[in-house]
Amino acid sequence: MGFSIARRIEYACPPGHQLFISPIDFDLAGGQRVEPDIIVVPSASVGEKRLSGPALLVVEIVSPGSVTNDRVTKREVYAAAGVPAYWIIDPRSFHVLALRLVDGAYVPYVDTTGPVTIDWPVAVSFSVADLARPRAP
């Protein structure tokens, strides 16, 4: 599923930005390092071996072992780092939560279990149910 949503986001990336999928390290201020599932960064943030600097968008795809990490821990870390958009996608419940950073805290701007159209910071439309559905060989 991660690859399918990454492909849609990549096609919608603004000029001068690049998308990366896990495994990729993203270095934050203070020496903290995270490994987002999907990240969109300005091309200038791309280092030799890992990413650093500002990010435009981080997407985490929730798995049974990452629920608290994605919904609480990483949410706080990304907000503190100033990441303007953080999306949390749960393929088991088909839930999409898109968050926008406002005054240092994330505020939901999309919260749905149905087909979704998100227009910021990239414009994409998708259905988590369709992306999570196994494909025929």
C-alpha cells in the first residue's frame, strides 16, 4: 500500500521537491533521527546518505506495532521539527488523518474513512480501501 500512495504523492510533488519511501533516515535538529514511511522534501534537503533540513510532508502508514509511535510519538516529533503537513493512514480501518501545523501544533484538516481528496501540500485523491486491497497476480 505504501508504494501505491507514494506513487500518487510523487506525481503531485511541487517542482524542486523529491519523495522518498522507507527505509530512509531523516535527521532532525538536536541529533534526533526518524524513519518516516514517506517523506517529501525540498531537493536541497537531500544529503549524501540521509535527509536533513525541512520537510514538506511526512506520511506514516499505521501497522499493528506502530500505532502509538505514529499517532503520538512521531506526531509530537514532527510538530516540534516544524513539518507543515503530517498524514497518518491506517489501512486496517481505511482511515486518513491529514494534519496541518498551526502555531506549533497539528490541527486536522482531513479526517475520514472514505475516499479522500487532499489539496495541500500536494493535491491527491485516493481511497485507502482501494489501495489496501490485494492485487490479482
